[in-house]
Amino acid sequence: QQMLFSKVASSQQEQGLKSTVPQLSDQLQIRRNMNTGAISTSFPFTSADLTQENGVLYGVNMHNNGLVIFDRYTLENANMVVFAKSGAGKSFTVKLEALRTMMMGAEVLIIDPENEYQKLSDAVGGSYIRLSLNSDVRINPFDLPHVIDAEEADNALRANIVTLHGLFRLMLGGTSAGQSIGLSPNEEADLDQAIIDTYARAGITSDPLTHNSTPPTIHNLYDTLVHMDGSGPSLAQRLRKYTTGTFAGIFSQQSNIDINNSMVVFNIRDLEDELRPVAMYIVLSHIWNIVRSEQKKRMLIVDEAWQLMKYDDSANFLFSLAKRARKYYLGLTTISQDVEDFMGSKMGRAIVSNSSMQLLLKQSSSAVDVLSDVFKLTEEERKRLSNFPVGQGLFFAGQNHVHIQIIASDTEHQLISTSPNSSKNRQGDNMMTNGYADPNELF
């Protein structure tokens, strides 16, 4: 890349050898002017370095034992993707970053499909919101953001209607078969008019001054559809499961959650599999409304993101967040253990392209092939990726990447580990390395 080539010293091997030893004897007498960029490629004592004066400590650079300290908010965007097979340490790593990012003054929002983050949330006094059909938690997808940007305020209603279209394609099309069936053009048109009319009946129009009115609910949309011509009654019939049927309550009433906290975790583990994609979509939409309402430094963690990538509408919505996050000082962290499903989606690859940071922990053999193509890994990196011990991986930031060992202090480990081994007595000297927990005991 630097246009620097080496050539054999034909018939001058002895002179070439004597010219390279430290005797200041140039017996070849071959000279060429070079700029510093080109000559630096021949300097042997360098390695990739990812150390900034300010930022979060991620771990140790295994090439030179330097610290990997990085501020993701200084990059082109603050997004990050984390790929790893089960048990490789991805949740531990993300929780560690979340804890340290909070110390830097950022708010952390988490979508938790597997109850991984409650211990951390309790430790820092966060809000832990458990979504289930039996809980009292309610989130109204018709809520509008109180956006601070005047231009976006004029477009807030239209943008939310577009978001609702994606949601109702998930809800009305069905998700149990692994993909959303979708709506016909006539159904889309009738649904669009019904949503507009439902907002209008609640006194909400495109005028930003009306956006503080109490928003309608899915119940109100159901009533609008029932009394429409065309496909309205049919759509209402399919929507009834969420108004008076099995899934009634949780998303069909006014919102009652307070997320005014430095850490907020949305737990969706107890929701039925069919409802999970819908719940993740609604929670993401609710978080996005909050992000646009008040601009401050935030991190949004979406665990098990492959569940969103299975459906076009939820995948598109997540990609939209990744593209627009920087404007609102938001860093999106997308986590997945199912690399093939995630990268098999067009939006999955687009999300990776819109993430300035990537962390690849230990992978299955099939996942290595996929990631090697995307990240242009060397043969040596391919071998390492399938053989990394727990807590080691390839850390990409901008144009640089290093082999990293994630490290945590003993106190951090106690706060965030969900491993059965975390209850061990960790006071002995053999459990510590220079004030940090032994990496082999972290996960």
C-alpha cells in the first residue's frame, strides 16, 4: 500500500549482508529518496495501538501489553456490534463497558431478552422494567416524542405513523412462522387512513402544538377500523388479539413507565416467543422517542439482536436507529450470537457498516467464514477467532484493530458476572493479577 518493494541483491549477496550489519558500511551504494510515510513501513518495532487520553478501558492489547482505552463518541459514529458464540463473554464485556460508560456520565438503556442485566441494574440503582402479560407495565406505541428540533417537530406525527406501519405489519402479519406475512396495498392504505383518523379524533394533527394532547391507543385504532369500509373490519379482527384477546393490556393502554434513571433495563424474557419481536420493536420506538426528546450522552444496548433481524420491518427500524443515532449523541450496541442469521440480512450488514466499533469474540467455524468475508481477516486471525479463550477477541475501532483481553477489577466482576463461579471467595492472591481479576476467572 506504501509502494515499497524489496528486491534480491543479485550477485551482491555478500555486499548486501555487510551493508545491513551495524557497521555503517554501505557496500551496495544504492540510494533512493523516500518520504517518511514510506520509510516508516520498514520500522520493525510497531504494533497497532488503541490508547486515548480519555475514554473507557476495554482491556489489554495482547500485541504490546498496552491498555485499550477508547472513547467511542469521538468516532464517526458511536455504534458498536458484538459477535460471539454462547459462553464467549459477550454479555460480560458489554456490561463492563456499560458500567464504565456510566462512570463517564452517560445514561445506559438496555433491551434484555434473557434476564442478564438485573444484577448490574440493582447494583447501580437502575430502573428494571419487566415486561410480561401479567405485569402492570404499559407502553403505548402511539406516544409522540417531545422533540427539541423544530424541523423534526413538524414531522413528528408523520414519522411516528411510519413507525406504526412497521409495527402493525408485525402484529397483523403474524410472526410465529419466522417472518412477517405483510399487508396488501389496499390494507396498507386503509390502515394508514385509520391511524391518521385515530390521531385526529384524539385532537392530534401535524401541528406540533397538538402533540402534547393525550395520545390514542390501539383500542381507539380498533374502533376506527371497525367502522371503516374496505379492509378496515378485517384488520380490526386481526388486531383484536392485542385489544381484548390473549395479548391485551401491555401495549393497548397509556404508558405508565418512568425511565428517568442513569440505567434502565427492559426485560422481555417472560414474554411469549410470538410477542417478543413486537415487544422489542415497541420498546425501541419508545426509547427512540425519549432520545429525540432530550439530547444527552446515551448508550443503547440491544441484546440478542438476531431476533429483530428475522423480520424486515424490525430490521429496517434498527438500521434506521443506527444511521441516525449520532445526531442525538447516542451509541447503539448491537449484540448477537447468531452471526449467520444476522449477517444473512441485508440490514444486518448495513448495521455493521454503520458501526465504527466491532468486537469479535470466539466464534463457531461456520461464523468465522462469514465474518472473515465481512471484516477481511487474515488467515492467522481466522484461526484465532475460532480458538480464542473466553474474554479474548479482535477489537476494531475505526481503521485499527487489535487482539484484546477483556479485564475487570474484582469489584466489577462481582457486580456483573452471572456465572456460578462468581460466588467463589476471590480474596486470595492467586485470584488477582495486579489488582485485576485473573482473566481466566472473569467469565
